[in-house]
Amino acid sequence: MKKNLTVILIIAAIISACSRPDNFEGKTPIAKVYDKYLFYEDLGEIIPQGTPPSDSEEIVRGYIDIWAKKELMVKNAEINLSEEQKDVSKQLEEYRASLLVYKYKDKFIEQKLDTAIKPDEAAKYYQEHSEDFILNANAIKCIFVQSLSEKPDLNKLRGYLALKDQKDSADLYDFCKNNSIKIDNFGSRWIYYSEIAKLMPEPVDIKNTITKYNGLAVQGDGQYVYYLKILDYKAIGDVAPYEMVKQNIAKVMVSKQKNEIITEMEQSIWNTALNNGNLEYFEPTKNKPADNQEIK
């Protein structure tokens, strides 16, 4: 059964009161592992404002338990490891160095990076690196229509879906609106066929539908009739349409810019150190690095 937080603090206060003032420097101990104490003042702001007292007690107790388990593990590690095994100074120095370099690079990138990729730059990158944007799934532009099978004049609907001219398109939308027929227009943007496939009762043979049925697939399940009018198509292995990858292109370009910024920074630091005599090579390396030598 968990102790009430108030009781814990009262006991801690008693301990503090019974101890010499210089032992805890005015702080209130609430837990102890061997010779190490956790003080009430160390809890900081772990309890969000407005938290009910019962929840506050649970949060504090959980924090104390986590602290105690960690300190117990550290103490047992110190007892059971050899002096050589406990020497982590090299690892700490390597971690510190890595962390400092990471923070410095991050700050440098923040100062230099331009994340606003212009549309013409992205389009140019797409044209020059189109082989990097190959589809791994079929993509289509289409119109999807779902109607109750008992609706009248479905042959008229099918005729409108031929989309021979602009009038057919207008008539199609008017017909669907007047007869409460569901219609989704994906004609102005590319989508993966898989997004539409789940709306159809059966898989659609896209190539066969385009070549033999003027891009119109019609299926039914007894209650509904489903129409898929394929307006355009890109197969697996084709270059993905620009609209589908432009956001990814922006991410790629920003990432490439980051790498270039870091490479230039490292090269500049290298050259400056050489010129100032802050980088020297001694035996057994006989050849001094040349100015502007590319960093590998």
C-alpha cells in the first residue's frame, strides 16, 4: 500500500530536523540509497499544474522509485565491476566530443540553411534526377462513381462517363447530384491505384480497361454499381509524376543542402587549421597534408 505523500514529507522533515543542519544544507530528504539522498527540492516541476492530489502522490512516488532503482543499479555496478571496467573516461570524452560536434553542426546549419525551395528549382531537380523517382505502385487519375443498382437511367450515367466533351463532364455531375449518386473526382491529381482499389468489389485490370473499354471499368455487387473512369495511368517502373514526388524532392534538396553546408564548413576549418599551423602531421606519417586537400 502506497504511503500518503504528506506522510512521506512529514517523515522526511523529521529526519531533516533530527539531522545536523549542515548535513543537508536546509534541504528535505525524501529517500536514501546507501549514502546518497534524494531531496524534495530535487523534484522540481514534475507535477503539472492542476493535477489532483491523488495523482500527484502517484507521480512523486513513481519518480522516487525510478531514482532509487537507478541509484541501486549504479551502486551495485560500482561494487561488482573492476577498476578498469569502471573507467569510462574515454567513452565519456568521446561522447562529449560527438555531442559538441553535433550541436555545433546543428547550429551552423540553422544559420546557413535555406529551407524555402523554389518551385522552379524543384522542377529542375526532378528533370535532372528523374531516375531517382520510379514508381513502385501503379498511379492513376480517375473518376469514381457509386450508385444504387436500382437507380433509373444508369445507361445514361455510363454514357456521360465516356467524357467525350466538356458537356459530358457537366452532365455527369448534374446527373449524380440530381440522383444522389456518390462521385469522387481524382482527375486533377495523381493517386495510387491502391487507394481506389479498396472501393471496388474486384481488382481492375488497368491496361485492359484502357485498351478495350475506353478506360471505364464497371462492377456490381447486387446492391451497388461501381464505375471507375481511368483518365491517365502510370505503371510500376515508370517515372513518378512530378505532383506525386514534389514534397519528397523538397526534403531531398534540403538534405543535400545540409550535407553541402557541413562539407564546406569542415573543409574551411581544415584549411584554416593548416594555414595557422594548428594541424600538423608527425612520423610515421611523412607527407604533410596539402592546402585545400579534400577531406575524405
